[in-house]
Amino acid sequence: MIVTIDGPAGVGKSTVAKLLAKALGIMYLDTGATYRSLAYAATQANVNPVTDVKQLIAMAKKLPLHLQQTDEGELQVFLDGREVTKQIRTEEVSEAAAQVSQHTDIRAAMVELQRRLADKHGVVVEGRDTGSVVFPYAPYKFFLDANPAIRARRRQEELALVYGRETPLQQVQEQLHFRDSLDRTRRVGPLVRPEGAIAIDTSHLAAPEVVRVMLEHVRSRTG
């Protein structure tokens, strides 16, 4: 079973994907974490995410990435044996990941990595192009979206909760706008609603309500 969940930042993809994976008894896979891991590795090695394309491609093909799921369903990210779960979620790494993901050859290498990670398990996978590029033939696809102002507040709350950092709402809105622009206009794997995906507006829905809608759809298809 492969379930894809696509959408921009701040719509609740990660929270919903973890809950859905737990409900279905399968693995949760965050494709964004793979790009963030590459971007983090690049920043640590002083590799420019815009200009040092050849080095980035080489790093992507040999990225020592390991993903592990806790009993609570949380995703732990390890690079070369060292946990970097929190380090890859900073705004600096987020912007670098958006720039890294613009390169065609890098995306091709990362898609292969993501497919390998999902190869041995049923997965609920979330990202920007999971239903359109990574798993185009997935039997269950969803596309989440929400009001931009609500997305910004959610991201602001996440930064405060995870990093203890108070970020001005205007700054968060500008960062989301920048990320959206890159995601929607890139030549390869742009953010789109995948063909056949069920669209859900999460603006006024709590995560369990979104999961309920998804489960109803999956179970109606599986009987």
C-alpha cells in the first residue's frame, strides 16, 4: 500500500501522514526530510546549494541517510550515523533545500533514494511531488492546502514549539512565499495537485478530522 500526501508547507502534511500511517499500520516517509538532509550536509561541507551542482549531485548519490520510526510514529533522521532530526528543520536548511531541489539531476538521485526507502514497506509518503513524480501510480493520493495566513501561523507555532524561537509572522509569511514560488515554478517535479488526488482544505480542520476523511476514502476503496 502506498498513500501519497502532497501540498505546500504549513498545511499539516507531516502530522496527518504520521497519524494516517499509524492508523493503517504502515511506515511514514517524509520526502522533504531527504532533501533537507542533503541541504544540511551541503551547508556543513560549505557546498553552495545554487552553484556547486556537480558536488551536490555526487553527494546526493552517496548520501549516508538512514530514517527510523519511533514507537510514537515520529521520524528520526540520521546522517552517517548521527541524528540530525532537529538540525534539518531550521529555516536556513529549509531555504537551502528549496534551492537544492531545483536541479534536475539531484531530484532524479533523490527520487531513487526515496523509492528505495519505500521499497520494503507499505508507506504513507508526504512531500511536494510524491503523487506526481515519486509514486505516480500510487493507488491513494491526497493533496492538502490551506489559507496562506493560517499556514504562516502554523509554521510560526512549529518554530516556537520545536526550536523555542519566536519568529515574526511577517518573516514567516515571506519565507513561505519564497518556498512556494520555488516549489511551484521549478522545471522538474513542481508542486501540483497530482492526477487523481483527493483535495482537502485543512484551513479549519484538525489533523484527526483530516485523517478521518482520508481513512474513509482508503477503506471505501479497499472494502
